[in-house]
Amino acid sequence: MRASYCDGYYVPLPEGHPFPMAKFPALHRRLRREGLLDESEVIAPRPADWPALLRVHTAGYLSALAKGQLAERAERRMGLPWSRRLVRRSRLAVQGTINAAMMALEDGVAANLAGGTHHAFPGYGEGFCVLNDVAVAIRLLRRARWIERALVVDLDVHQGNANAAFFANTNAVFTFSLHGAQNYPFEKPPSSLDVGLPDDPGDDAYLEALRAHLPSVIERARPDLIFYLGGIDVAAGDQYGRINLTREALRERDRYALSQLAASGAPVALLLSGGYAETPEATADLHAEMHRAAREVF
């Protein structure tokens, strides 16, 4: 399975910053070590072009981002300290998702070892999300007539508020979010289908909710391409999760979801989204579950 990745996915952050930036190279190393990714399958993206980003983001936001002129409040909302390397890293991750989508259309499945930044709105970033990779990829692919319809399956613990808002007025993109009802974001624009769960629902209740809704979501969406946002902040011990799935349930989530997506016949692009385990290495190990499941399913 081909995957987008390059060393530029990592940029240093101030000591003690809660975002586990080191998870990206750690995941690449782990997948290589486990034989889940051959180096010949690693496709290094270039930074996404500014005109491509303008398909989704406002000119004012992109200009402030490029020039380092974000207001202090906007930078706090983004959750990451501005730097030129961060801007380049965010553009690389967007192109990584575009590449993963194109490779999935060719191969049936592909991955970006980043992406799923579903809190980035047209005019601002928030929640550790700078640019919205999924929205940019879908907008470009639809404009080029590579696809007509897309499905976003978002299993991050946090509702994909920016994707929900961005695609609210089109029937061509179906957004499905299974998330913690009481968790961030506290204002949740409606997705095509939102399923909010209480804190600590238990493995069985979580998996039952997924099984109850995913088949009908696929049927309703009729997608030409599926984006799978396999956030692992639903796992027990996550700093921001509060869903607390066991490792076995997380593994079953990915195995079941990817089996359903594969059975639909639509190509699937795998994206990371959130994860905040005790260490970047532990976070990467949990993210690798999606790739282990993909090896079984595809």
C-alpha cells in the first residue's frame, strides 16, 4: 500500500507542548519495521500550491499564515505556534492527502501518514489543525471530475466541525462523524450524520453504534472515494479522549470499518487525525492499528 510521507511532516515545538509532533516519524519507522510499508511505497509530497489552498481557505487567512501575521488570538485558537516550518509542514500534509486520494483511485487504497485536520475552517485554524486537507482534496478532485461524490468517515473522538460546516450545502459529500458528545468542539455544526456518544460508553456500545450506522452511511453516500479519518484518541489513556476503548476494541473498530469500506468497492484514503497517548511512540503504535487492519482487509 502506497503512503504519503516525508521528513517535513515533523517540526519542533516548544518543550511541553501537548501536540505529539514526533508521532509522524515514529509511525513511519514503526510501519517500516513491521513490514507494513516498503520504502518504495513511500511517496514524498511537495507543499500544496497556494491556488489549491484557495479553493477552500480565504485569501486573508492564507496571507496572514504565509507572512506570519496571524493575530495572537488566532494563533491561540490554532493551538500551534506559528513558524515558517509549520506552514510548510501543513502544506506538505495537505498535498499528502491529495496524493493519497489519487493513489487510492489508482490502487483501491492508499494512506497519508498525517492528515485528517478536520478543525481547520476556511478563515482560521483551530484544535491543532492549520489547513483542511480533506476539503482541499475533495474540492480539487471534484473540480477535475476525478470524482463526483465523496464520503468522509470520521471516527476521531472530536466531531469534524470544519468538514461538517464546509460541506453542509452539498449533497455530493456525505460527512459521518462518530464522536464524544460532550467533548470538543462545543459547537458542532451538523454533519450529514452525527452520532454522539457519552463519555466511557464501553467497548460494546461503541462498536454497536458503529455497526448500526456505517452500512447505511455507505449506502446513502454512494461514494466514488472514501476518506477514513481513523483518530485514535478514542483509546484508553488518551489525554483528550474520554471514550476509553481497549486496544482490542480499537483494533476491531478499524477491522470492521475498513471491511465495510472495502466491500463497497469505493477507493479508500486512510488519514490519521488525532491521537494523544502518553508518548509519541505509544501514539504511533495506536495509529499503526489502522494500517495493520488495512493489511488484513485489502
